[in-house]
Amino acid sequence: MTKDQNGIWEMETNDNFEGYMKALDIDFATRKIALRLNQTKIIDQNGDHFKTKTNSTFRNYNLDFTIGVEFEEYTKGLDNRNVKSLVTWEGDVLVCVQKGEKENRGWRQWVKDDKLYVELTCRDQVCRQVFKKK
């Protein structure tokens, strides 16, 4: 594994995305649309500073953070909530804890070979996504 996550990543798999969205209380119609979308992640990493864009034909989401610095995040276009997020390294894995009204919310992200692995968690639901480097 590597700590370098720079690049353009195209989604290959998106397991249990609906379960994750249900845990976030995302409405039925939005879930059905979101399940049909392919995502592209663009990661610009400069040391411990990240600028990430997650793009799809339905919604785009941008995130700008520095490792170890808690920040206010508005999950616009996702579930539209305010959370306090903290991203840290656990070895070569980025780990984000999001504090807000939903329990056990956050994500893990790492690179192995030419793949980006993402695990999105909310309550007891885990969505596993795999992206291939473009």
C-alpha cells in the first residue's frame, strides 16, 4: 500500500451503497438515481493536504482538508447535514470520523496497486467502493 492517493479514479464497484444511503435517511427516489451513477474521484494530494472532487452526472462533491485538523463539513448533495470531520492516517489508510446526528459515521480510504478502496460507514452499514486509476 501507499500513502500517495493522487490521480483520477473511476468507479468499478459500489457494494451496499443503498444500505449506506438508507442509514443516512436519503429518500427513495434519490437512492434509485444514485445507484445508477458512476463516480469519478479526482484527488490532489500535497503531503497531508487533500483536495478531492467526487463527480457524477447527478451530483458533484468537493472536499478540502488537512490531516489531523478537525473541520466543519456540510455534506451538500449527499444527505445535506453538518458534521465535524477529522481525517487521520492509520498506517497507509486515511480514516475520517464524522461527528453529527448519525452514529458511527465516516470513511476509510487507501490505495493498493492501481486501485483506490473506499469504505463508507453509517450506523451498522458499510458501503465498499473500488476505483481504478485512469
